[in-house]
Amino acid sequence: MTIGKLELIIKINELPNNVETNKDNWKTFELDCDGRVVSVTVKPKIWKKLEDAAANYPMWVAAIGGKMGESTSNGFVL
């Protein structure tokens, strides 16, 4: 069997409003992707880029990519 690699890209055009910060200052938030809830954790540097884009560009789109992680009750972890 040929082995493949599953990677996902989620596009957003507004900052999430349900953001939590962990002890290392990483940001965790959930996104609703067509009824599936995706839990995303990003480094502080990435979060700063998202904030800057939202503040400076009225029509911005961000692409968040990663591997599909563990399943949750209503989605998965990215």
C-alpha cells in the first residue's frame, strides 16, 4: 500500500473571539468548520501576525495548516 500524508488547511477571515492563553503564551481557540469543531493552538508569533492582519487589512484571509490530531466529541485537534 502506498503511504500518504494527510495535511489540512483551514481559512479564516476574522479573529476568533474565544481565545485562551496557556502558560507558554500559546493561543488556543476553536473554529466551526462546516459543523465540525476544530481546536487550534498557535505560537505567539503566529497569533501576532493574525492580529496585525486583522488590524491593517479589512479584507484579509489567513490559512492555518497542520496535521489532523486526536478526535474530540464534535471535531478534532489541528
